[in-house]
Amino acid sequence: MPARTVAELGRGTDSVAYLVDGEWVFRFPVVPNAQRTLRRELALLPGLGRALPLAVPAVEHVGRRDGQLVFAGYRCLPGAPLTAAAFAALTSAAQEAALADVAGFLTALHAYPAAAARAAGVAEEDLVGAYNPQQRDLHRRLGDLLTAREVARLDAMFDGYERDHEPGRLSPVLLHSDLKPEHVLYDAAAHRVAAVLDWGDVSLGDGDFDLAIIAMFFGEGFLRRLLAHLPGRDADTVLAKARFFTAVRFLQDAVYDVALDDRRALDDSLVRLRDQLDVV
């Protein structure tokens, strides 16, 4: 049956998404890496969805041509992005309930068996996710785009993190790795956080990386309130790690922009990285 309406939902460097008939979302990968990450989502999300308290995309339609993924389609999930304005408009009680929803989601996500995630193709990643040893010299892949002082600052940052937090002793957990407001849907009718979208950056690593992304996009005040719903987490330690992980995120972005030869995006990533180096 032909579609009645088609509207573009969003377009990134890797894929484009359309809303069809106001009911279906269809995603089309546009670069080879998006083919890889979409295959991984198709393998991971059915089992993961059953383990999480919030909804995730349940793909019902997959298009293939000559062995390549052309599209994946799923029913539109309820809710609207949990932006800063949307969160601020909630009552105090509704805000606390939303924070509890996010905390419950993170607890279940990070408890998902790493072996099951690995079987679906999830691994520690070079250009997404939390710090791991293969990223130790990531900044050297930027060549002469960084000054000697900036390279030394990054070396010291990595040394300090490895000394203070001993990342090699951590057991990696499943990460969403991109928990920004447009990926967290709040259902105003149900008065709850309802769904989490866009699992293309899923990886294994330190669970505090997801908290760092939340701090980056929702603010440190939101993160401090969220930590009250995550007992056992020391706020000062998490925030210190979050600042380091934010610098790693911007470094990842810059290296990715170089690989894509996207000079405009690279300039933006380098500005954010340099600003963050003054904070860490």
C-alpha cells in the first residue's frame, strides 16, 4: 500500500529517518558504518527490549538489496524529546518521577549481560563510548591539528584518569553512549519517560560514560539530581569522570570528522575539545 504522507524526521552524517503516515519510522543508512551499526541494532534490540523498563524501537520491516541493508522500519514510539524546557515545565513530583525512570533504565541497561551484547556484535569502540586502552593515543591521529601544548595536556589527562580510576579493573557494561534529549522520549499523557531511541552508538565500557553524556546534554544539575536515584554512586567521583569522558567524546568527534573530511564539523569539534581541556 502506498504511503499517504512522508516527512523527514532527521538527517545525520550516517543515516536519514522519515516518519511515514504519522505512524512508522523508517531509517536509511547512507554510509557503510551505518550498515554495520544497524545490523548490530537488529541483533541486539529484541533481547534488550525485553530487559528494559522503557521501550526501544521494535523493527518490523527490513529492506535489503544485494546483501546490503536499505532500510529498517518500526512503529513510532510515544512521547516527545525530554528537552530542558520540557523537563522544567514538569511539576517537582513529575521531575523526580522522570529522574527515577531514567535511573531505572540505566540500572537495567548496565546490568544487561555483556556476553549477550557481545554476541550481537557490541564491543569496546574506538570512536564512540567510554575510554578504553585503544583510545590512549587517539589524539595523535589528529596530526598537526593540535599544538604541542594540547598534546601534552591530553597525555596528562589520560595519565591522570588511568592513575585515579584504574579503568583496567572495571568490568565493561552495555552503554547507550548517546543519551541526549532527542533520544529520551517523555509521554506527557502517561506522566513518564516512555522510550529511548537511536542505538547506533551502543558499545561496552564504563557505565559512568552514559552519565557523562547526560551531564553534557542535560546539565550537571540534572545529573546531580539523577544520582540521588542511583545509590552507591559518589557524585564528586562521577562528575570528575564525566568531565574527562566529555573531553574523550569531543576527541572522538574530531577524529571521526577527519575520517569524513568534514572540515566544518572538525572545526566545531576542536573548539569544544579545547574548551573542555580548560575544564578537566
